[in-house]
Amino acid sequence: MMRALQQLFAPRQVPTTRDELDQPLLYFGDEALTLRACAEGIFITGSSGSGKTSGSGAAIVRAYLRNGFGGIVTCC
């Protein structure tokens, strides 16, 4: 368990790209969330109490703030 957490939160080498929209903001395992994907929209689903807002939503908003822009998480 500890090894999985260390790998998840370990610093990663960010590949240099020419387009700023393709810079990774956040990693979910091996998948990178890019600004391009954020501009296209993010939709998180799950049952009540599954941690959509406090888990995924909070991680995405923190990544936004770390990179100098804001965001909003709406729930219904």
C-alpha cells in the first residue's frame, strides 16, 4: 500500500511539449490530466458518498490553483 502511494505522489519528469495545452496538470496513475482535457470538460460520476467532490474534484481544483488559475466544482 505504501509503495503504491509513493508511486502515485512521486515527482515525475514533465515532458516538454510545444503546445501549452498539452502540459500535464495532474496525474491519475499513468494518465495525465492536461489543460486541453480541462478545456474540453470534466465529468465525474458515482454514487452518493463515493468521494467525487472530496477526492477527484478537490485534486483537480488543487492542480488548477498550483498552476495559477481557478476552477469551480459544482454538485447537484
